[in-house]
Amino acid sequence: MSAPATPDLEVRAAVKRFAEHTAVDALSFSVARGSFFSILGPSGCGKTTLLRMIAGFIQPDDGDILIGGNSMKGVGPNRRPVNMVFQQLALFPMMSVGENVAFGLARRGVARAERTRKADAMLERVGLAGAARKKVDELSGGQRQRVAIARSLVLEPTLLLLDEPLGALDLKLREHMKIELKQLQAAFGTTFVYITHDQSEALVLSDHVGVMNRGRFEQLGTPQQLYYEPATPFVAGFVGANNRIAGTALAVNGGRVTVRTADGWTLEARASSPVAGGAAVEAFVRPEVAMLARTAAELPAGQATHSGEVESLLFDGANSAVLLRESSTKFEFRIALPQTGQYADLKVGERIHFGFDPERATCFPAGDRHG
Ligand SMILES: Nc1ncnc2c1ncn2[C@@H]1O[C@H](COP(=O)(O)OP(=O)(O)OP(=O)(O)O)[C@@H](O)[C@H]1O
Ligand SMILES: [Mg+2]
């Protein structure tokens, strides 16, 4: 058996403070060679600060950052084997596309013929063959972003750091570029560290995701782990759509909690971390886990049945959903509409039953942070 490969990136208890505010709070993780790693978190949680420390633009107050197994203490940004793609891409408008891509090579002293050859080859690989002589402002937003990525990849970095690179693009183009980015990363095999506050981007693109909140990771896992086994209420609420129900644990039976809300709705869920009887809890039920039924008898045996009144119908093709007001409490509850057309004639104001498998609903102590 071969020894495990040195991770391309290792962050060891890195800390960054700005006056009283700790932007990055003793964060540790590593990123395996050739993988697509995302950092997902809300605005202000410290994502850019973390990336700037990895790139070397700012120094950690404590801890260490290793790239390819080497400590980066005292190593300036232009001596690190990393490159960064920014949200507001910084292409040079006065230069041609080809000159933009060749810029870093020129700075490294690569001869003109060689730079042109490399830049042309890179433009071809990102689907912009023949665009070398164009001006930057002749390109669309998506094409410009591809130029920015080509300009970084041509330098063959160990790590490519991307700070919300699709943020400036419209929705349709984002969707398209998302797929392109994933294909580019797979084709080049370069390790990507990708920042986003968009959970669907992180899920689609990544091998692993660190969910960041207030300078720390709440959970680090595969997209499937984050979605199906969220470790904290924050992750359950941030990754994917979820109905969040606050209450107290009326009874705890093995891994099963009976939750009662302040308004008196009772439901069951699986305890994702230990819950004490009487404790304040938060339960989460995903819209696609809940099932609609015209009569309570249609729901599978073992599911508690609930009922509600249709408040609104949200048609969105494959993601269509219905918002219900749960009968006893008026709690607003979202349920995915099945694609069978069975509920195509559902009307606002109609009374309907619903249920869910308690094993697929999760429950945490309220305010639980580390699971
Ligand atoms: N140079 C600085 N001086 C003082 N405070 C800073 C500085 N840079 C960042 N901060 C603070 O650190 C925190 C984290 O900022 P950061 O830019 O890392 O957030 P972010 O997760 O990238 O947010 P966004 O998604 O909005 O880009 C914020 O509260 C911010 O105000
Ligand atoms: Mg940022």
C-alpha cells in the first residue's frame, strides 16, 4: 500500500482577528490533491478572509497554512503555488484576450513565442479557440469569466482559489458556467478551493464542502452528508430547503423524539444528536420528505398523519411545492408536489392530509452548534 498523498492544502488552527472581531476562528481542514473543495457560508462569515490567508495577501494571527506539505510562513503571495479568481474579475480591458491570458507568463519571463503558444492552447481548452485577438469588452460575462480562469490555469498552480467567481453572472449563465467549471476542474485535475454563499452551487460542484459560520466550520463533509446528515441546526437550515419547527422534547424514546411546539402541534423526528426530555429542540423536515394525501388512510402505516389547509401553490416545474397551514397551529409547512400530476387540481383553501417518516425528519437541541 502506498502512503497517503500529502494534501495540497492544510489549514492548521488558523486565526484572523480584526480588532475585536475574530473573522477566522482556529479553523483546521485539509484538501486532497485534485479535489474540488467548497467553503459555503453566509455573508460576513469569514470566507474571503480565509482565502486571502491561503493566497498570502494577509497573514494569520495564529496557526499555519501548508501548501503541498510546506509551511507558507513568511512566503509572499507571488511565491506561493496558488492563483486566485475574484468575484469582480480583474481582466485588463486595454489588452486583448490573448495578452490577458499570457500576462502572468510574461511576468515570469517566459519568452513571447512560448507565451503565445501556451495562451492559445489554454484558450482552446476553455472553449475560446480563436478569441485571442479579441478585446475583453467584445466578450460576454461568461466568456470573460472563462478568460479569467484560463489566465490562472495557464500558470499551472497547485491550488486555484475562486472567490464567488460566478457572482456577477445572471442566473442562466451561472447554471451553465457551473457545469463548465466542474468539467474544467475534472479535465485539469487542479485542486480547486471555491467560495460561495449559494448552497446549490456548493452541492453540485464539490467533492467536499466546509459549511462556515462565524469563522468556523459547522460541518465538513460530502454534499450528500450535509444534505442527509446535517450535523447542526445551522447546516440543516442553510443547506437545501427545510421546514424548521421549534418546540420542546415531550418524550425521548431511543433515537426518536416527540416534539411539541408552543402552539401545541405534536410530531416525531429522529434525534441527530442527544436530546434530553423537556429540552428546547429544533426539528427539520425537508419538503420532499413530506407526503400529501387526500385521506389520512392513504398515508403509509407508521406515519403520524397531520392535516392542513392549502395556503399557496408554488408552480416551478420540477420544484413545484405547496405551502400549507398546519391545522392546529397555523404553522406554515412546505411540501414538494409530486410529479405525477395527481395534485394538479389542488386549490388554495382546500384541506389536505400530510405525513412524513419520522426517521427522515431530524431533531437537534435548540442552538446546538457542534452536533
Ligand atoms: N480588512 C478588514 N478590516 C476589518 N474587518 C474586516 C476586514 N476584512 C474583513 N473584515 C471583517 O471580517 C468579517 C469577515 O469578512 P469576509 O470578507 O471574510 O466575509 P465573507 O464570508 O467573504 O462575506 P461575503 O460573502 O459577504 O463576501 C466581516 O465581519 C468583515 O467586516
Ligand atoms: Mg467574500
